[in-house]
Amino acid sequence: MLKDLLRRTPSNMNMKKGRGEEPDVLKTLWAKCGKCQELIYRDDVKANYYACPKCGAYFRLNAKRRMRMIVDRGSFTPWDEDIQTPDPLQFAGYEEKLEACREKTGLYEGIMTGEASIEGQRIAIGIIDARFLMGSMGYVVGEKITRAVERATEKKLPVILFCCSGGARMQEGMVSLMQMEKTSAALKRHSNAGLLYISVLTDPTTGGVTASFAMLGDIILAEPGALIGFAGPRVIEQTIRQKLPEGFQRSEFLLEHGFIDRIVERSEMRKVLSDLIRMHTCGKPASAPAESELAESHPGKEKKDAWEVVEASRKADRLTALDYIEGIFTDFLELHGDRYFKDDGSIVGGIAMLGDTPVTVIGQQKGKNLKENLVRNFGMPSPDGYRKALRLMKQAEKFHRPVICFVDTPGAYCGMDAEERGQGRAIADNLFEMSDMKTPILSVVIGEGGSGGALAMAVADEVWMMENAIYSILSPEGFASILWKDSKKADEAARVMKITARDLLELGIIEKVIPEDIPASRGNENAICRMLRAQICSFLVQYQQMGAEELANHRYQRFRKM
């Protein structure tokens, strides 16, 4: 009987590739998931954030329902509801289509904009509704977004835009195309004012919307499985007759290729947005640690053999960047991708809290077993990793967040694909840009600091080293092979290269040695992280008092002396 009912209810059968329009789900007691083909009780769909409880496929949300899910109850004040839609091409049947959409959706146009709050934090928000001509961007959509961003700039509000669109609105021709530049220009002014813009990509986000405001977020989030791309799959297949692989242009594809920061489930979206807004608006300077928290920062009394230090720096159980990030900071939100080609697993980074102070933390990450090392490329960053790190640093500079880097790499990856994508240029860009960033930078060498691959994350106001870390022009094996034609003399090379923390402190290359009574591992992780947390707080108290130009000049003079 249920199957017969569903056959007679076309509204339940409009789901393609696992997606459907949420309002149709609520018209009957049951729905059919277009992905897994299971019958679903409507209250279960509603309780599951409008996702199939069997397979997790998302139903499309209308703008009003999404607004209720995201913002505080009763906090939304709409903006610009009465902007008139032009008909620049005098396109046959366009007015009738608009009227039909208005009657169907209860909206005058394809986007809701206004002011609201998320957990008490005021924001400007816009949500596109796919039911209105597939969320296409015509004059009114572009104008409402532009006005919302302009008003947010005046009020110094963060902007959140939920994107869902088939692209430019064909019925308005070049007028529609001009909305791409208009919205982008407004966002540039908002960005120049040092304000946060979060873009949330939902299914589908394509065409001119993707090529404008959708991909310009300081932080770009996406729902799972959303179709995201400039040219949609049908356009690609029909234009160049190319068969597309499974999963092409879905959120997961974009994350892997470095174009978005995170994929966020609907059940977590409100909290993630709230956390991001808080981290960009709290902005309290670090407070000085208690004297009892500050340990003496000097190496042990007995000088260790250099080769012993090399071996200790490479131990598989040595603390990694993520261990330090999780042990020192709270509320770490990892962000992904270089926005060009890839998300490099050997570089981890994001935003975290140090007490009441938001910071950007970035680390070169090794694995602790073969499987992890394959994902992390044995801690050897590609050009995409360095570009990812630089993107996060530039974002930190915009929001005046200090940058804390954890350096641990045998060296930059030297494969053919790294050379093809410009490994040398990527490292050079980091040196160039970091040299005068207008925000405090601290780099801590926690394991291996291999050559330019390490320096690309160590152009800092101060560089510290763990007592059992090394920082070198190249590996001892490489040094011995080049100068003595015998890599087996690596231990001898280590002794003459002066690559230990104590050696480099004496040479004036670094500012501080963090003691390790025993080599840093799980056994003493808490003690080391507690000490480092206090030392970092002390660093921030000193450097956050400096002006932007003073910081940049201090960093320049630090290296100028060397």
C-alpha cells in the first residue's frame, strides 16, 4: 500500500542523486530516499536534520527552515525584501515564472538576507533557496547580497552566506553576469575592513556563484556530498564528451583538492559557525603566566653527542605537531587546503585558543606508523603544503592573530610532481611573505628541522628548539655524501655541522632551548606541554604589545644580523 501511495505522490519522487526538496517530504507521511530507495517516515527525516536516517543522504532545505536551524530563535531581522526584479531581456514567460516561484516558496526572490545572532553573536546572513529558479543569481540576488555585505561592513559584522545555486540567471543575460563582480567587490571592501566572511556550500553550488562570492570566504565550509563546481557535470559531459569519475565535484573531492576548509554535518553546523565567530571576535591579548609555571629554558648540564640528538629527533614515539597542538591549546579547529590544488597531509593547521587568546597554529606532521606516514608523506611537505601554511598565516595577519608554528621535517618533498608544481617558488613565497607579516610569529623546532623545508615555517620573531631537536642545512647523511663522498660518516658529520639546540643557541640562530629531561614522548607530554604553554604565553605578552611595523622591522633585523 505504501508503495502505491508513493507512486501516486510525484512530490516524493523528485530526488536525484540522493537529494530532494525538503518541503515535499513533509507533504506526506512517508518519503522515498532517492539514493538508497528506502521508505522513510517523515518525522525521522525531520529529527535527523532532514537527512535520510538509512544512508545519510541530505534533502535540500528551503531558506526559512535552514534559517531556523542556524540562528537564535526570534533573532532574525530581514533586509531588503522589496527589491523589484527587472526583465532586461524582456524574456518571454519570465514574469510568469517569477510569479509561480513566489507562490510556491513564499519568497519574493531567491535569497533571504538579514541580521541575526548565533549563540548571542550578531551576524549578517544570507541563505539562497534552490526552489526559486534553482537559486540562480539575477539582479535581485546580487543586489541583496551586495547590500547585506555593505551593511555588515558599516556595522562591523561577520557575514555568513549559504550558497545553493545553478549559477547565473539566463533570463537576465549580462545583467546577471555583472552580479559576480558586484558581490565580489563588496566582499573585498568587507575584507579590507578586517571582517570575517564564512561561505557555506550546499547542494548544488555551480556556475557564476561558484566563480564569485561562494569561493571567496575567509573560511569555506561545505555540507557532505554537495555538488560544487564551475561547470556542472552535464555541461562538461555534453561540451567535451568526457565521462566524469564517481564523486567528481562533490564536497569530498573539493576537500581533497584543497578548495574548502572543512566538511560539516548539519547537526554540527551551528556549533562550528558559533565557534568560528567567537574565535574571530574575542581577541583578548595573552595574559602573563604565573612565575611558578615558567621553567628554566636551558639544556641539560651534560652536552649530548650530536649523533645521539639526531637519533632522538627521529624516534618514532617522539611527540608530533598534533600532540603539541592538542596538549597546549584548546578548541582547535583544523582548516584544510591551499585553495589551488591539494590538501597536503604533512601540514596541519587551523585556529585554536590559548586561554582567551585566539591563535593560528600550523605544524609539519609526521606519522607514528607506516599507514600514518603515507598519509603525512613522512613529514615532507609538498608545494601545496607550504601554500596552505602561507594561506593560514595571511588569514591570521588579517585578523591580528599570532602564529605558532611547529617545525618537524626531514626536508621538503623532492618528487617530480613537487617540482612540477613549483616547490622552490612555494618555499620562496613563504620566506618573502613571512618576513614582514604584521602579526607575531613563533616557531618551535620539535624534531627535525631539515633545510629550506624547515625554514619556510621558521621566519619568525623568535625560533625555539626542543633540547633533542636538530636544525640543519641538510641531513648529516647528505652532508657526508656531498663533502666526503661517504654517507656512512653521518655521525661524524653531525658533530661538525653544529645542528643541535645548544650549538645553534651559541651561534645566535635560535633564541631558546626547551629542556627535555627525557626525550619528548607520551611519558612526559603533559609536563612539556604545560611548560611550553607558559613560555608561549610569555612570548605573546611581549610581542602583542608591538605595533605592526615594529614587528616587521624586528623580524627583519633578527635575520639581518645573521
